[in-house]
Amino acid sequence: MALQSKGRHHVKTRIKEFRARYDLTQEELAKKVGVRRETIVFLEKGKYNPSLKLAYDIAKVLNSNIEEVFIFDDGT
């Protein structure tokens, strides 16, 4: 998990929306992907960009793909 670099690249997520669809709490999702609940909180708030592995694991648990759950915004 990497900190965002001074506003250059942002990853927006639809994690909260997908969690609601599958009735998952932040804690449940965190356990399924092997991270702390706070990591899910930070991802949902846009405070962290996930590693590729974490993005893949989250998308897989949410029966989706990375492109649907994570939206890359390069500021253009």
C-alpha cells in the first residue's frame, strides 16, 4: 500500500458501494483480503492507493474486476 504522491495520481474506489451490494462490513472485507480494517477505511476515503495485489484481492472478493472497483484519475 503506497501513500498518494502530492496530488499527482489518485485512485477513486467503489469499495463501499460493492461492500453494500454484498452486505460486507469493512472488518469482514479486511479479513478476507488479509489487511486491517483501517486499511479499508483509508482506501474508501482515498487516503491510500492500493498495491496491485491488494486491488486484485479486493476486486476478487467483491466478484468484480479491478477496473470496476478502482478508478484511476491522473488529473487530466
